[in-house]
Amino acid sequence: MIKSAKIKIAIASGKGGTGKTLISTNLFYVLQQQNINATLVDCDAEEPNDLMFFNGEKRKSFEVTQKVPVIDDNKCTFCGKCYDYCNYNAIFILPPAKIIKVIEDLCHGCGACTVVCKFNAISEKDVSLGTVTRFLITEHTSIIEARMKIGVFSPVFVIKAAIKEAGNDGIIILDSPPGTSCPFIHTVVRADYVILITEPTPFGLSDLKQSVETLKTMNKTYGVIINRAGLGDNTVYEYLNQENIPLLMEIPFDKTIASHYSKGELLSEFQPELKAQFISMFNLIVEKYGNSSN
Amino acid sequence: MEIAVISGKGGTGKSSISAAFATLSEKVVLADCDVDAANMYILFNPTHEEEQVYIGSQKAVIYYSLCTNCGLCVDYCRFNAISFINNKVEISEISCDGCKLCSRICPTKAITMVDSDKSRMYSGTFRNGKMVYGRLAPGEENSGKLVNIIRDKAKKVSKENNLNTIIIDGPPGIGCPVISTITGVNHVVIITEPTISGLHDLKRTIEITSKFNLKTWVIINKYDLNVEKAYQIEKYCSSINIKVAAKIPFDAKVVEAMVHCKSIIELNPSSEISHLIKNAYTLITNG
Ligand code: SF4
Ligand code: SF4
Ligand code: SF4
Ligand code: SF4
């Protein structure tokens, strides 16, 4: 059943460091062991780390680009129209001094300036926002990594390209960027099911609530994994109960888990009971939400 | 003096250390610039003295009574936000980047831009001084603009109240909000963990701080989870002349402090961790 499944599952959390990478990589590993056709997309484009846990063979890599205007000083009449049309303050103009400049870091590549220039003074060039790379891990599994360039205004375009590269076949795990801002939304919007990772602490609860509110407005189905169970307090459990949110799994806090993880070792390799739990959780999700069309 | 606490990746204990710095003794201004996951207010429960609406972006909205369904906007939008759905043009709120081009070119002026006005900046008082923090509404682009507004406000509050030290709890990552957080501060403290990705994340973060020529310090948190990796981090730091201000062991007390809505300094001032953090702070502020 799980072998023929087609589903996108996003692994997300309101803030970083709750164990999103730990869970994404272990889920992926468990699927890999079962010979299931699976792809892990590392959408945490600011700091992609998933690949560190596997040995992959690079198969494909491409740059994700956006257009940025190039202004020809000889044709420009300094009419200022492009400056008016730019909604991101990316054009600097000083007509008396005949100075016009594009501030590339602020440009979103919307094309408005090119559209409005009546003097044909604007052409466009491509600039890189980051790369998407596909690594083959085993015969049936691969990791696609989205990697943003430092200082780029948003990782969203690189993330979108990486998810697109994953296609629609098999089980696709999306390791989402942390938070609930734009990059998170653009990742989970493509998912059939969202697994939220949290810690049983006041910080964890506050971040979880914000994620849940956001997913509610997006009409997504979701469940929660509590990581580092045993540390902290009961308020997260109370909240889940009260809101009727399924608790999918608990991963106990254990210094040895943390220390294995720090070495880049996969938990499910030496903790068979966790592996069994991952598999049954998967079966449950696929049974209920699989084979949809996102 | 502005001290920014940042980390390449979330979950390194950045917030706990910022909170400890903010409660060491002298009164401070605490600026929570981790606007996507603002947490400091949970620990410190500040009073709300001021609230300011932050307009992060705009979204395009179609007035169908004016729309002739000509499809021009669909062709012009570079963000693929407009498409025909059931023979009617529709704008996806998620994909719209707010560039306004569609609204400008629509022949019938059927598209208007609406402000996204759900994000907020707050300022108030907490038990060890003043606090400024922001909350980004879900789905907003975390562009660093809100971070700039918080920092400006924090500076103003620090002048008005004669509080010389501003502690900034920064966002994780290497994007635009991080750059806004650290530009022009006196000290950057990077919190790192000895994990498989720790050193790599740290290097990427140092790449940014060195671009801006900032006085940078490193704190290795939970160093005893992997002593070997911690040593590699130390070696790397000394090779590029960056001081490790502290090596802090793992202690469940830090989480316990959080559960009690306290910093570790407040919960357990005489613990080893509290001492290490105090020493680090003295080193940084005198350095
Ligand atoms: S619209 Fe064209 S001509 Fe006018 S200022 Fe801009 S580039 Fe120059
Ligand atoms: S492409 Fe858009 S964002 Fe870039 S400069 Fe032109 S108008 Fe501004
Ligand atoms: S350009 Fe204006 S009139 Fe034409 S489809 Fe778009 S909104 Fe409607
Ligand atoms: S404002 Fe720009 S991004 Fe939004 S729908 Fe219009 S053209 Fe597309």
C-alpha cells in the first residue's frame, strides 16, 4: 500500500532546532530501508543540512535565477518613470546629476520598470538566487537540496524550484524552512499532510500555536510530533488535547540521541522501536491522505 | 552599546543566552528581532506601552465588477500569481509578491493594492529594563524591514531611559533579516552547537559578519554533547582569530528555567552555566 503511494508530506516547526532535520532524515532513511520510492526535499534553503546524513551521488544541479534590469545611460532620458513604477525602491535616480542605478539586492525582478520605460533604455540580465541539486542516494531514493545564496531577499524561488524538481511520484518529504513566514507557506502549500515538530516547553507551545493557526487558514491537515519529550512541562499536551490535534509520536529526550545526532548518525539505525513507530505513522498518514493531487 | 546574539541555525539555545545576558544585573534594553518566532515576551511578560502597525507588503485584489477578463494581467505577472480558474482571472494571495504591475497595466483599473497590516511592533517594560519586539504575521516576507524598525525604536528607548546596553536577540539563518540585525552593532555573538552541521553553519554565519567587519564572538553551547566537534569549532575559531567567549555544557536546568519563565541567571545564579555566561558577557563587553 505504502509502496504505491503518492504523497507529499511536509515536516515543519515554528522555529528552528526542534528536530525537524532529525525527523526528516530518519523518516527518509526508514523509507529507504523498505525499498520505497522516496524523495527528500531540503527546503530549508538558508541552511540545508539533510545531505550530511547520507552519501549521495550528484546527478543534476541548476541555478535558480531572477531577472534584474540593466539601464543603458545613453538611451535613458532620466524621466523617472521606472523609479515610480518600482514598488521595492530598487531604482535610485538623480536626474540633475544624470545618475541612475539599480540596487540589485532590493530588486524582485517584477519587470515593471522594463514595461514602463518608453525609451528602450532597460534590458534585463539573469542573476543567481541559489542552486537546486539532486543527489541519488539509493536506486529508489534521492535528496533534492535547495540552497540560497547569502543575502538574497527571499529563498522562496529556490524552494519552489526544488519542490518542482521532485515531481509527483512516490513519497516526497519536504523538510520545511522554520517559522511561519513566506518560505514556510510556499513549502507547505504543496503538501498533502503536514507534520509539525515541537518541544514540550513554553517556547515550543507558542511557536506551535502560530503554526497551527497558519495551517488552519490554509485548510491543511496536520499532526504533531513532540521531540525531547520528558524535558519541559505539560502545556503542549493540554493544548493538543483541547484542540483535538493528533499526537503522532513522541521522541524522548535522551542525551545519547543528541550525541548520536551530533555525529551525523541516524537514530533509526540503532533504535528499532523508533523505526517501527515511524513506519506505522507513515502507514496511517498514507492511508488517510495519500494519492492526492497537489 | 549594541550586542547582537545570532546563530546559523535555530535551536542552538540562542534565546536562552540572550535572556541570560538581559538579566545579568544592569538594566538593559532587550530587542527581540527574531520576528518570525518572537519568544522573549513569553519569558519576560513585558507591559505593552506602545503598539505600532507594521505594513510588510501589499497584495493585489481584483474588483470583478470592473474586470473584463481580458487576461492582460495574467501575462504581465512574473510571479505566476494570476491565472484563469474556471474561465475567470484569479489572484493567488500566497503567490502575489505585491509588485503592483498588474494594477498599473489593467485597462479598466480593476485591480487595487491592499496593505498587509497584521504585523506589529510592541514596546514596553520588563523586570530588567525596557523591551522592544515585533511579531511578523504568518505568510509575510521576513525582509528585515521590521528588524530595522525594532532596532531604531530600541535605540530611541535606550536614549530616553539612559540605558546604555541594547541586547538584540537575532533571527537564525543567513538571510536579509540577519544582515539587518547585525549591521552596525558593536558586538556579534554567534551561538553554535557541536553537531554535524554546526561548524558548517558557523562558517556561513562568520562569512556574513566578516563582510561587515564586525567584532565577532562565538559561544559553543552544549559542547559536551560532542567534545570532538566542539574542539574542531574551537580550532577553527582560533585559526581565524575569533574568540570563543564560552563553552557551555548541556544542562536540563536551562529548560527548567524556561518552563518557569525565567532566565538561567534568575533561576540559578550560582550554577556553573550562570558563571560561564557571566564571564562571557564581561569578556565581550570589555573586549
Ligand atoms: S524609465 Fe527609462 S528613460 Fe525613464 S528614467 Fe527609467 S530607464 Fe531612464
Ligand atoms: S524589476 Fe521590478 S523590482 Fe526590479 S528594479 Fe525593476 S521595477 Fe524594481
Ligand atoms: S487586466 Fe484587468 S480587466 Fe484584464 S483580466 Fe486582469 S483584472 Fe481583468
Ligand atoms: S501585484 Fe505583482 S505579483 Fe501581485 S498579482 Fe499583481 S503582478 Fe502579480
